[in-house]
Amino acid sequence: MKNLISERVADFIKNYPPFNALDHKSLFQLAEHVVIIYKEKNSIIFSVDENQHAHFYLVHKGAVTLNNPTTSNILDYCDEGDIFGLRPLFANENYKLEARAHEESIIYGIPIDIFKPIAKQNEQVTIFLMESFASNTRNPYAKSQKGQLYDTEDSEATNNEVVLPDLQLAIYSKKLITCSTRTTIQKAAEIMTKKQIGSILIVSKELPVGIITDKDFRNKVITGKQPITASVRTIMASPVITYPKNLTITQSQMAMMKSNISHLVITEDGTPNTPALGILSKHDVMVSLGDNPAVLVKAIKRTTRIKKIKQLRKSIMVLLTGYLEQNIPLGLIAKIISELNDTCIKQVVEISIAKMDTPPPTNFAWLALGSQGRSEQLLHTDQDNALVFEDVPEEDLPKTTTYFLELAKHITKGLNTIGYEYCPADMMASNPKWCLSLQEWKNKLSYWISNPGPNEVLMSSIFFDYSLAYGERSLLDNMSEHIFRTVEKYPIFLVHLANGALQSPSPTGFFRQFLVEQDGQHKDFFDLKSRALRPLIDAARVLILSHSVKAISNTWERYEKLAELEPNNQELYLACSYATKALLKFRTRQGLLHHDSGRFIELEQLTKQEKMKLKRTFKAIKEIQELITLRFKVTNILG
């Protein structure tokens, strides 16, 4: 007679690692001995220093937290399909953490004595378990080790100091131009001029003994210290600084700074005792650093052609890809990419002003809106912007508006050229509705906030996420002060804003399945932006506004600030901060993979583990929306 319970157990565990690597026979052999455990919310599964259990555990329904009771920190969070309590498998020690049911849960106890011989026959299973035991990286709430959408996601240093590993090899010149120690200074200069080079290597018995650069000619010959008839021995730098050929960019930079030199000699064994293979100059290092942020910023600022900025933006995407591959924390990636994007925009504005017949008639500010305003725009998406200019006498307003509209058209066209699509809703400064004087903007914002219909709430909410991309900061500050004063006068606006934050469709259905688009171009695709990111973004906005915090527009930074302001909700806010970064990183990876915005995800292309990790972020969405519903007493919301 069939054991229906063990069949159901096998049917469940086969979907999750490491059990998905087991053959059919081993899977059912294990399932027959699995213990099914029910735990009420907040009940203990095992405690710190408790003797080892005969099982390790798999969450079937509900959620389990791993805690450090002495600090009250949640160190890991496990939900459906996650394993925990692996210590008895690998170490003859008592438990180091406490496992507690975060909600009503059903847990499978996997018998260790049955599992061990099965695992020994499957290397893939053993490797997975050892990695799981050795790392503590699934926690969406931990401050020091954020939970991960991928197994290698966002392991941020607790002190926020991140070293960007630079393992790229430096490219050196292999076309050696040499002369002997008996060569005259004049002859060496003629060789360098003919070969159009900035340095020449001095060799004796085929070994490098010195080097002369243009600087040596300026400092030691042109000044009259040495005649041009003297030998190169009198002005050469010696001994030479040598390195082996597998020199990285970082090592070469450090070597040049350490010795205050601009050239390194590459030899066979890295010493002066073997023949030279080439010369590495500071210029070579700069060329190798073509995708370095500092170099890119300088290159962008120097260019006077918008098409050249488009080429440089390709380097920004190369940089972004590299950072993702190195698993640099998303917060740091976003800061670097946003700074580079802002530099591109500023240069487009500068070039556009130069195209105008006259300079701007008054001070103005170019505002970045939406994801760019929040410093969350990593991929090439559409542009959202606005322009505000200083108030002018009423008789000068039409002429001034015409000037800035023409300028805005140049700028938006330039942004389109470098990769920013035009906004489908025309929320751009080239639209007369989004190019206004300071007072006109104040009047419009006051109307939106005091008459909060759905469209007005949407329009005004955009202006809580803006940032200054170019121009006069005082105009931005003036607008911000006006917005907050107006919100204080109309507190009901927050309720409408909260209601708007709850309108995004749910990411999952009743049985936790992904809810996909039902029709249209993206039928059967999952809308990551609308169903996952937008609810978190909208919730952070209304909550931070309710605390009158003005200076933070970035979503995960808003949640981190909220965690400080509301310690009783710290766990939830940190979970939301993690979820936002994890989802944005996932979207960025998908966008780079498919050469699009990464918004619509084809679920069939995801692995089971990716889907599982993605679902883990949805719990934070549900809980933050519940908090907003209660706090702002919102009742008229979509289901």
C-alpha cells in the first residue's frame, strides 16, 4: 500500500535544493523517514547551546528566523523551501543560534542518519550543504549580512568600507626603444623624436640599467645642468623600477605612487637581472582605466559633442556589468552609476546652452524625476524631468518661457541621443506643463496637494523624489519648502498618498503563485516594476513624508532612516530596504541580459532557486502595505 504522506513529502522536497539533485529512489527513501512538525508562532525549534537534534530542517509552510538572543538580532530568515539547523551534519557542537517560528509553520525534519549516506553518494548535494552551512547569507533583515536574491548577493561590509577588486592586467608597450649607456643625450633625443615616444630605456649587456623621459630633458638638459654631448648615463634615472609581466592596474598605480615615477620596466622575472619585455607608462595605466569612474567623469566633462557622450555611456554600462559580476553592494553601485549619469546630463545641458543664441535670461534648475531623482536608475530607461526658472516680471514671462522651452527641447533631444527614451506620458521639460517659473510651480503644486484626486496625487508624488541635475539649488530648496508647508496645511493629502501607495497590483496570488500580465504585449510576463518595486517605493515615500524628512529621496535609504525613527518597526523597514535593493539588482541583471529595461520578466527563464529568492522579497511588500493601511486608516483600496 502506498504511503500518501511520504509521496506528498517527496513531491514537495524534490523542488528545492539540495533534494532536487537526488535520484527518484533516494528521494522516496528519504521522504519515508521525514518527520512533520507543526510550530505555533514564536515557538522555539531549538535554542542556543541546546544539544544537537537528530534532524536538520526544511520549511514547508510559514517562516522561521535564526536569532542571536543576546543581541536580539535576526541573523537569518527562512521561508518555504529553505533549510536550517545544519550544524549536526558538520560539527559535533551544540547549536549557536536560536530557531524560532516567525509565523505559524509546518517544518519537515530530515533525519541525519538516513540522509548522510545518501548525500555521500551525491557530490552536488554535499557541496550545496557545505556552502549553506559555511555562509549565513539569506537574511533580509541583518545589518551586516543582507539577505540575498542570488547566493552571492549584497554581502556588505559592516563598516560600509568596500574594496573594489581590480584584477585587470595592465597593458604595457612591448615595442622597446633602447640605447646603450655610451649614447649621447642628443642622439637619444633624436631617437625619441623619430619614434614619437616619451621615454627610452638604457641597457647594458641586454639588461635594463636606466630610463630617460621627457621630464629628464626638461629638468637636466634644457636647464643647462648637462650638455647635449654628454652620455645618457649622466641624466638617466637608475636603477630602474622593475615588475613582472602579470602586473595589475592597481599594483602599477601603487608602484608609481610609492616611487613617485611615471614609468615601470617589465622584465621576465620582475627584477633588473633579466631582459626587459616592455615599458608601462602612467599614460598606459590611464588607458587601461578607461572604465574607471574618475576617468569617465573627466572624459565626459571634456567632450563638446553629445554623440561622444553616447559612446562614453557604453563604458558606464560596461562598468555596471563588471560591478554586478563582482557582487559589489548595490548601494555603492547606485551611487557610482548615478554620479556618472548626472555628469552626462550636466554635460548635455552645457552643450545645449552653448547651442542657444543667447545665455539663459535668468537662473534655472533642471530637475531629475522618478528613478533618476531617487538615484535608482541603473539602466537606460525613459527620461522624466522638469525645469524651473526664477520668477521674472509678468511682462517678461512669455519671452522667458519661450527661451527655456527651446532650451529644454535641445536638452531632451540630447538625452534621447545618449540613450534616454522620451517619456511616453510626456513628463519632460520640453512640455510647457513641465517648464515653469518658480511661482507657477508653487501654484500647481498647491493645487495638486489641496485637491488630491488620483491624477493630482500621482503628479505631486513625483515631486517628492526629485533631485537637482543642473543649475540653481536654491530654486529646488524653495520648491521643497513650499511642498512640505502645503502638506502640513492639508494633512488629508497623506491619506490620499497612502491610498495611492496601495494601488499597485499584488505580486502573488492566494497560493503564492506569481501573478502575470493577462493580455497585451507582455502577456504571461511578470511586471517586476509595478508588482514588486513600485509598492516599496510608494510606501517609503509616504512614510518618510509623514515624518517630515526632506533630504532623503533614495528608497532604501528612506527605509534605513525609518528604521532609526521607529525602532519598533526596525525589522520590517530593514527587510524593505533589503527587498528594494535585491529587486533592483535583479531587474538590472535581467535588463543587461535581455538588453531592455528589465521590467518584464519571463518566469520560465528563471531557475527554481531564482523564483524562490524573488518570492522571498514579497513578504516585505505585504507587511509594509498592511502597516500603511493601519497607520493611515485607508479603507478604499484595491484588493
